[in-house]
Amino acid sequence: MLRKKVKTQDTDDKNMIVLDHVSKSYSTGAPALNDVSIKIEKGEFVFVVGDSGSGKSTLIKLLLRELTSTEGDVFVNGCDVGRLRRRKIPKFRRNIGVVFQDFRLLKDRNVYENVAFAQRVIQVPTRDIKRNVPKVLSRVGLAGKYKAKPKQLSGGEQQRVALARALVNRPAILLADEPTGNLDPNNSWEIMKLLEEINQDGTTVIVVTHNREIVNAMEKRVITIKKGVIISDEEKGGYINED
Amino acid sequence: MRISTFFYTLWQGIRNIFRNKWFSLASIATIAACLFLFGLFYSILTNFQFMIKKAEQGVSVTVFFNEDIDESEIQEIQQQIMKRAEVSKVDYVSADDAWASFSKEYLGDYADGFPDNPLAESANLEIYLNDVSMQSALVTYLESIDGVRSVNKSEITADTLSGVNVLIGYVSAGIIIILLAVSIFLISNTVMIGISVRKEEIMIMKYIGATDFFVRAPFVIEGITIGIIGSLIPLAIIRILYGNVVVYISEKFTILSSLLQFVSIDTIFKTLLPMSIVMGVGIGFIGSYTTVRKHLRV
């Protein structure tokens, strides 16, 4: 009964992501997340920062339902993620666009096919794919390179392909896990600008990062995690010096 | 499923084969090698059994009758014997037939010196068997029939043939087990290579929100295609080799020509072709299905 109550309370129209006293322990060692509670509203832009091993990756995995919490509830876009049945996971993930530090493109397919792949997965008709993919590629500035294979592109370009792939299905949430980790400062800023634009169009954007300069410059909400605990959550925050 | 998704999946499956050329070649070679051994063994075994069967059918039991039995009674007995399952053929040899055959074979022109048929009491039935191991049971039955004087049989031939048959049974079981073990070992190794190649691709698909079916289908199509190709190659090789080997053996061992009677390749292919293709498809399907399954839990 209590769970049900929590569910209705937390999945109101305002919140996109709710973590309610969430803990996650692995079989060995200390808990990766310890009693974490977060609310992220629709259309927010949030940085999640912390050292390696702080629990950021675990947080992403919980949101993608790659893992389930040991305690507490995780709600994403109105869905009780912990109770999601295995066969419902694919449909759930289609609401979330993901971008990784290492791009994770299909190396043997060209730019167009990498982006189109996300549409094929959700069985978009071919004629719609032909319309949507060029549109999203031009948005990330890669309209001219749709025939190139990933290895023919720079790191920044590869990340933009990954971003296009994440966006083409118009997800409600965009999760970016260290999106600038492998990029030089110029490319990093390009990617961050794109993320901001996407956010302005209404997509909730969550960026997990180490990049101090970017976090400080962008003046967005910053959630800082240390050793599995949230040590700060500030609107227009900055990168906390943990030393 | 949309038609476009179906064709996309099919196309991806076929393209996968070319994308991972070396992996595909290794898989095809593995399946082809296993099925070639299987086909080879099957051909040898079928021929052995065929030859044994031929030899068995040549083994006959001869029944002689008392003097007071006339031809019509013998033919009645012949009809009864024909009804038995282990009997393939019963020939009636009258006294005149027996003498004609004997005199022709051993006496030639001297036969004219005999005014009467010296083999007047030699009317007999020659019985050929389907299954040599049933010979002693048949002999017991024959001896129990009224009017039967004696039954001539060849115990040693019958025993040897049924012994060889049992031995072939054991040897085939042994070889099949060894072949299966070798194929499973080889295929699991090839599949392991496949896993490392595909791991990342499957993970990306799952993050994007692909269903298990969508992820698995191209791999399974790829596996089945590889299986079919892997089964057709050894079939072609066996088809070409078989005729040459049969001619070679027949020429090399002319002394044994009466024993060496080979099954036609078409007869062998009636069973070998569907069996090999089903095994190829099965190996390809199970191999790809299980490989992908291990990585679907992302």
C-alpha cells in the first residue's frame, strides 16, 4: 500500500526522475549508493559530478534499468523502474537517449546507418527514417558526412553521431555519461552547446562529468556525489573542490 | 512485425556473414568438417550394412523330405515357410532339377551313363533369410515339420555375419559419440570467438531499446545461413568423391568383387542430404541463439 502511495505521489506531471531513498550494494565492498534521494523535473538540465568510484555510474545504470536498487524506488518518466518486467525494458529505454564517453558507435556501419539504427529498433517506417535521419544529422552539424564510417571521423564528430542517434527517437530524457571525457576543449564546448540546445527544446538532460570548467561555466543545477552519498545539490552550482 | 523490419533483419543477417568474414569462414569450416566426417562415416556404414545384408541373403538353409512326400505336399510346406518374417525367398528344387544341376556341374557328358535319376529323393526347398540371426530358430521350426528328413545349414557363416553386424553397431555408436564430442568442442570454440566480436554490438542495441528478438534475429539468420553453407560443402565433396572411391576400390580389390557391392550415391543422398542440412541448420541455430542469449541481459 505504502509503495503505491509513493508511486502516485512521485510520478506527478512535474517530475521526470525520482530516486526515493535509493541504496545499491554489490555483493562485495561498501554500498555504491547510500540512501540517495533526487528529484529531477521535466525539462531540467542537471550535472552529476563526483570522483571515479563515487557511484555516478551506478546511478546511470539504475536509471537505464541495467541494475536494480537494493533499497528504495527509482521512477523514470512515471515508470517504477525496479518493478519493470524484463520484456518491458526495451520499450522503457526508448524514452531515454544515452551518450557515452567512448561513443559506442557500430564501427562497421556508416554515420547514416548508425543513426537510422535507433529508428529501425523501434520499427519506424523506412520513408520516415529517410526524413528523420538527415534532419537530426544536420542539427548536430554532420549532414555532409552521412556516408563516413566512425573511424574516419574525429572524436568530436563521433560524439555528435552518438548524440544524433540518441536524439532521433525524440527521447524524454538524455543521459550523457562523461560525454566530453575523450574530447579536446573546443569539441567539448561544441557538444555542451548542443546539449543545451536540446534541453531548450524541452528534453530533460542529465550530464555526468568530471569536467570542472564546463560545470562551473554553465551555471546549471549540480548534484555532487561522494562515496555513494549526495554531498551537495545546488541550483546554478559549481564543481566542488573535494580535496 | 513490419515487412520493412523483416527484410532489414534478413539483410542484416546476410550482411553479418560478410562483415565478419573470418569468423564466418571459421564457422563454415568447422561445421563443414564435422558434417564431412559424419557423411563419410554414414556412407561407409551404409555400404557395410548393404554388403552384410547381401551376404546374409546369400545364406540358405536346405530342407530335404521323406520319400513318401509328394510334390504337392512339399509346395504346401513351402507356402507355410514363406509366411515367416525372417524368410526372404523359398525355392523349390525338384529331384530332376537337382540331378540336372549336379550332373551339369560335376559330370558333364558322363551323366548319360545313368539311366535313372540317382537323386530321386533329393527334392528340397532352399530357404533364404532376411535376418541371419534367426537361422537357428528357423531350423528348429523346420525340423519340427512332419515329413522333413533333414535340414542342412551353415552355422559358421550365419554366426559370423550376425557377429559382424553387432560389431558394426558398436563401432558406429562409438564413432558417432566421438564425432559429436569433437563437433561440440569445435563449435563451442568458434562460438566463443563470436562472442567477443559481438559483445559490444549487442550491448549498444540493448541500450538503444532493441527487443531481444530484434537483437537476436539477424544473428540467428546468420547462423542458419552459415549452417546451410557448412552442410552443402561436405555434401558436394562426398558426392564427387564417392563415385571415384567406389571405382578405385572395385578395381583394386577385384578378388572381392562378389562381396563388394556398393550402394548407389542417390540412395545414400536420400537420407544423407536432409540429415546433413538439418544438422547444419540445427548447429547454426543453436550456436547463434545461445551465443547471443548470454549477452542479452544488459
